[in-house]
Amino acid sequence: MSHPLYRPRRLRESALIRRMVRETRLTVDSLILPLFVVHGRGVREPIASMPGVARLSIDELLKEAKDAASMGIPAVLLFGVPAQKDLRGSEAYAEDGIVQQAARAVKERIPDLLVVTDVCLCQYTSHGHCGVVEDGRVKNDPSVDLLARVAVSHAEAGADVVAPSDMMDGRVAAIREALDEANYTETPIMAYSAKYASAFYGPFREAVESAPQFGDRRSYQMDPANGAEALREVGLDVDEGADMVIVKPALPYLDVVARVKQEFGIPVAAYSVSGEYAMLKAAAQLGWLDEERVMMEALTGIRRAGADLVITYLAREVARVLERQRFGPSL
């Protein structure tokens, strides 16, 4: 009986060998922590469908941001919940809007933490859509004009990076032009370039109270069945001036993450969305999954697919595991 000449198991025999030959590494430097900010003081409102995540007033958000920075997490992504909503989402671009206030506070108190701001209208509009609605339809070009105003207002408030998530056509070019005209030529755009009309966003919509009041978002967010279209969308955004791109959601679209990275070679972020988080937490609470191991496996898989950055509500939990692994064998 002949025996195998090459034995791959030799490189799996011990934890130290596995660490040495590991192809993909999940590091704290690749993490971005999303945070939800609301008006008020001393506010910490748990989000039922996202255990461990809460809507925070600015004073409470500063605690979370400082904690994240102390763990080495380089960036937070801010989402605002306004005091009032209207047809045009006016608080989204108001000088004293909730995200603008939060960005100023974070940059004043934790200047070394990167502040990324979500540029959209959905959580600010009374109808819940990501743009201006006229005659029952979301109108592209009037929406783009407002989104450019939002981006500039965020940059004025101190945002380090603006992240348009609306999926309107031409909004990256409009935002780049508006930022440049306002002398924010150095402010990067991290565009949600391949954002799918996904059912995985349910808990997020609870968090920011942004469910559409009529219809859905399939006229502007992408069809989950399409992959080549994502490359066209990314190509357009890159041509318009996007410095980084986002694929959202992450786990159901790892093929898209891989194709985008291979095709364009620019920094790619994958957003591990609220539904992904909720499923993991629910299964772990029921004892069906080992939460820590599944968390690390899932996020490592996102990195393996080609994501340079992972936007995840698990960022602090991952950072704690990575810190612990520095003093012992890896999983």
C-alpha cells in the first residue's frame, strides 16, 4: 500500500504552525464600528432585534467611541436618528443635525478616531425613502442635489470620510464636485457602490426607524440576483471619484466582494449588516452556535473574499478576541 508523498495535514498539526501559514488575517485595523446617535442626554435605547446595540445620545456615544478607540478600532460609522422627519429630510443637511453634532463631538474628544458618516436621506424623510419623492416616485436628480448638501455639511462638521448609501445615479460625482467647491478636496468618498435591495436590513430599519411608508427600495437598490451589474455600478462610482467602495450586505455577497476586488483593486469594504448580526446573536442565545468561533469565522471569510475593511456591529467583540489571541494560540 502506497502512502501519500505530500501531506497537507503536516501544516495543520499545531496552533503555531497554523498561525504561521495562515493566508488571511483578521486584524483590528480592518474594522469599522457603526453607531446610532439620537438627540438628548443620557439616552441608551436598546434595539430589540440587535442585542447589545443601542441608540445613543452624544454623551453616551462618546463613551462607546472612546472604548472602541482604546481597543485600536480605527473608525466609527455614524448613523443619525432625527428629532423630526419631513418630506425632504432637512435634518440630514442641517448645520445642527444630529450627525453633524456627533461628528464635531467625536473629533473634539477623540481626534485620532476616524469618523465616517452615512450620507443618505431615508432615516430623515417622513416617507422613509432615500431621496426626494414626487408623484409617488423617488426622483434621482433632485435627490442627488440634496445628498451633495448632506456630504458637505458632514465635512464641515469634521467628518473624515463621507459614505453615500442612497444608490442614486451620479451622486458620487455630485458629492465630489460639491466637496471640492467647498475646499474639502482631501475628504475621501467611501461609496456604497453595490448595495442590494436586501431583506437582511430589517433590524437596521428598526434602529433608525427608516422603513419605507409605501413601496420598497427596489427601484434604486440592486437586484440580489445580479453580479455583473455590481461591477458596472462600482466602475461608474470609481470613474466619478469614489476613493473606496462598499458591498452591502457581506456574507450573502462574498462573490461580489471577490469580483469587485479582483476587477478594480481599490480598497473594498464589506458591510456585515444588521440581519447578519441578528442571526448570529439569536442562534448563539439559543445555544445552537458557538458565538465567538462563528463570529471570527464569518468575518475572516469576508476578509478572505477580498474585503480590506469590514463594517460590523461586532467590531469591539472581535477586537477583544484578537487582543486575547495575542497572548495565546489562535483559533
